[in-house]
Amino acid sequence: MTCAQLEPSRVERLVLVDLAGSPDERAGVPVVASVSRLGTVYPSAQAAIALIKQIGIVPGWDQYWDRYFLYELRDVDGGVAASTDRGAVLEDLGYGNAMYWPGPDAPIHVLWDAITMPALVLRAGQEIMPGFGFILPAAEAQRFAAAVPSARVVEIDANHYTITTHDDSIAAIGAFLRTS
């Protein structure tokens, strides 16, 4: 959205995946739990994956998630650690906290005015974790769609973590990018 604001001629189409407005406040709890694992050294890949499974952010865990998280791990002194940089993620969260704080005057809403190109918003139809709300609540998705006439919101039967791998997400993005 910032790119669309700063250089709109460089953005032909915009796809937003489960992020367009202010999240439910309680949705931050599982995000913090997920981020807290970054930078930690685990004795083995199996121990790291066991913790991720225990956090519960990925419902319907299968061998593909094992492969995904194994790919993310790297060998370090004393075991394995995620290759994702914790500092970069915390910087992102800080930016997000500043942009998405709840309320109608949140800075994110200013960016909506800059979106003049076709936009697709994929919204996770399941809470980030049961009882913790949504990264993109339905009301925020509706506000976005009302404020951005070029936007289309598609709800996907997934949570914030699994939406990117859902077949319906892939199909919606493909159809959106193929349209003229």
C-alpha cells in the first residue's frame, strides 16, 4: 500500500493477503508467540518443529508443514535455529503497530486513498487461533472495500498462517492476475 502511495505508476495490481486494516487486539498474542521462537537455538529440528506444533498456529498439520519449517531451519552452534531474522520481524511488527493501531483514524486508512489500481484482498475466514480473533476482521475488510472502489475481497476458509497455501487463495490470485 505504501508503494501504491509513493509510486502508483509502478503498481498495476495489488494483492493483499489478510492485511488491510486494523487487526483484533487479541490477535497479537499468537503473533508474539510465533515470533518468540525466532532467534532461539533448539537442540534439534524435531524439537523446533514440536514447539511450533505446540503453539497451534497451523491447524491440520501435515508433512508439507514439516518440510516448510525444516527448510526454514539452519544449523548453528548447539543445534538449529530459524533462518528468519528476528530483528527484521520485530521491525515489521513495530511498523505494523504504528500503522494498524485500532480505530477509524489509524494511519493505514490514509493509505487506502492511494489505491486506485485493481486490488484483491484475501481475508482469512478462520481466527488466527480459536478465541484470538482476526488479523483482518470482517468489519475492516468491509470498510476497506467501501473505501477502495477498485477492491474485491475474497474470504478464504483458512487462518492467517495457512491462507497463503490454500488452493482457493492460489486460484483467486491467479484469476485476478489474468484479468485485463
